[in-house]
Amino acid sequence: VSTMNAKTSSAGEEEASGMSNETLGEAKRRQVIRVAYVIAALDLTFLFMQMGLMPYLAKSLGVDSVGFGYLQTIFGVLQLVGGYIFGRFADQFGARAALILSCASGSIFFLLLSLSTNIPLLFLSRLPGVFMHGIPGAQKVITDVTTPSQRAGALGKLGFCFGVGIITGSAVGGVLSTKFGVYVPTYVGLVGSLINTLIAVIWIPSQTKPKSDHHMTEHSDLFSIREILRLMKFPGVMEVFIVKVFAGFPIGLFMIMFSIISMDFFGLEAVESGYLMSYFGVLQMVVQGLVVGKLASRCSEMTLLRLSVFVFAGVGLGMALMRTVWHYCIIAAPLVFAFSMLGTITDSILTKAVPSSDTGAMLGICASVQPLTRTVGPTIGGVLYKQFGVSSFGYLQLMVNLGLFVYLLKSKIPLEEMKSQ
């Protein structure tokens, strides 16, 4: 570890911001990437543990459905605002510092949650969520240590960690809360997050300092609309980001309403819904672990972007026609493929389209897409479901992605690979 730290600290004037490919040898690069995967998997496991117990904890404290909606909205807004701030922090202080901040924030989050014996404390426990961004932190580490040609495949494997988190977190959280009490998963999350922080401190190499005082002066604000607009002006960034936001938005609305849809439309019990979530986790692991990386090494990123949007359109048609949970299980395979491919490829394209000193900010902006959907989604999704039924999500998905597919076919998006600035 000391050798790795010494090597990275001596590269302060390297062109790349952070751990350059010249600074770390191939073996140590692979080790750093594996550590980032472990941190991400553990972080997601603890996150899904608390997601499963939150409805029960809130109910035990006397929070009604409206109050629970406010609780979820607050967390979504904090994640939305914090995503970009976290990315800017990673650019200025390094991926290691950002990952430590995320894990430490998770520790504070679970500590407050374990002490939440009344409603005000429960709402207060949401505040550390502004800096809880384990996946963007791991993405920043991977972005720093991979070459552009390796990036899509390496980022794609993070989806495998997502699958591990869904399956392990949901199962462990359910067992612990049922057998030992609703607060026990929070204790496990607290200890686990502290361990995750320690792993980041020990195994992630120190980042180099920002390249110059001019760089720090010019980009010192952690949150700046002007900085966001500056990134969006790089060739192809705005176009790809628009595709990223809108292609997955309709299915995001569906997933937000899924707990209600699974009960009302599919007629599932809580246990059956859990099995369905585990099925999604397995699909995620298979697709991200075995499919996305191989396709990324064989096809151009623009081809894969068009493919994911086209598959999303087909998924929309399937959702519009589905009537049973078995139909949904069939649709789930192409759905997970399109969702995983879209996220991986757009993140890879966007981080290569901006200077290396801004990859953290770009990843932070990308990470804000899902919190944005979670913030505005309950209102829009509720109206769609109440007024037009489940099929409306499918038709919206079909129309939006067909439009995006035609746009991607006709437009020539200028993509330039920016390695330094």
C-alpha cells in the first residue's frame, strides 16, 4: 500500500487527474478495480438492507403513507443535489477522498437510523444521503485507472455488484429484521459501512493533487450551474445525456410504482415480490457480468447505444401488452439488458467526452438522473397509473424510445475523446 501511495503521490504533474495509467502498473490497476468492486457491492448491500426495512420502521414510528412519501422524496432530493457536488469533490480532492466521504456518510446514516426512535430523528437520518454515492465513487476510481478502450467493460461489471447488492441486501435485511428486530439491520449497516471506509483508506491509492492553482481557482465551487453548462458544451455531451435521461425515464416511472402494481395488477404477496426482486438481481448479475463487457469489446459504443434504445422500445411494446406476472418475467430479460447497457455505455461515452479533470463532475451529473426520477416520478407515475393503467407506461416507453432511436440514426453526434486539459 505504501508503495502504491508513494508512486501515485510522485505523479502530481501527470496529465491525468488522479491515478494515471502510467502511475500504476497493470497488476496494481486490476487490484484497485477489484477493491472498488468490493466497496460498491458492500455499499449496495447495506443500502438495499435499509430500503427493505424502512417501510416497517416508519410504520412502527407512526408514519403514514403520505409521510413515508415525504421521507422518500427528501432522500431523492438530497441524492439529486449531492450527486454533482460529490462529483466535483472527487475531481478536486481525488477519488479516494470521495469514496471515503461516501462510506463515512453511510456510517453516519446508519448510526442516525439506529437511533431513530421518533419521527424527527427518522427524517434527520436522511441528511447524510447527500454524500452517499458509493457507485459514482467506484466509477471515478475505475475511470481514473482504466484506458478509454477498457472503460466500458470495467464500468459494466459494476452492474454485477448491483445484482449482488439487491439479492444479498434484500435477503439479509429481511431475515435480520424478522428474527432479531427492525433495528438490527441498521447496526449491521453501521459496522459494515465503517469496514467499507477502512477498506477505502487502506486499499485505494492516494490521489495526486490538482494540477495547478489556476485549476483550483477556476473550478473551486463544489456546485456551479455554470460548470454544468460548461460540461454540456463539449462535443456530443448534451445529445448523449438527453438520450440517457429520456430513454430510461418511462421505465423509471414504472419501477417507482412497482410496489403498488405488484399488489394491485399482478396480485403478488410480499414474499412473492421479494422473489421477483431476487430474479431481477440474478438477471442483472448475468447481463452485466457476462454480456455487457463482451459486447463493449466487440462493438462501437454508438452502436450499443442505438441497440439499447431499440431494445427499450421493444420492451415498451411488451409492457403495453402484458397481462400477468409471467409476461413481466419474460420482458424482464431484455429490460435489464437495455437498462444496463444504456447506463454503462452513456457513462463511458460521457466520461471520455470531457477532460479527465472533470470526469468526477460528469459521473456526478449522470448519478443525478435516477434521483431526479425518484423525486418527480411518484406524482407523474401515480397520475399515469390511476388515469390510464399499467399499459400507459409501456406505450410511453415505446413512443419515447422510438423517437430517440430515429434521432440517433439520423444525427451524427460528434464525439471527441478528451484525455487531458
